[in-house]
Amino acid sequence: MARKYSKGASKKVKRALHEKKRGTLKSGRSGKKVKSRKQAIAIGLSEARREGKKVPSKKTSKKKSKKKSKKKSR
């Protein structure tokens, strides 16, 4: 089976997790320190995605289709 993520992508995630452990990893716009592990992984993956590494695309939420209720005219 083929790899889902490239080696370069896993290196980015590894670097982000090390920075998080040291307390030097900061989030994008706000520049606040990253506290959660999941957030650190997401930052690593997005950086790898930006560089063009093999990373699956983000999961997007599916739009809910609205059902139109038909009124019966009598």
C-alpha cells in the first residue's frame, strides 16, 4: 500500500511537535503559543501542504441539503 503522507511531510510534523514541546511553536495570525498536540500536527501538515509535499487534502464538511416541504393545496 502506498504512503498517505510523504517523508517530508512527516518531518514537518515532527519538527512542529518538537517546537511545541519546547514551547516555541506559535499559531499563525495571533502568534499565541500552541498548547494542543493536534494543533501542532495541523500546523506541520499545513506547512508541508504549502511546500507541495504529498499530503491528503483537508477534510471538508458536506453541505446539508434542505428538503423543501410541499404544501398540498385543496
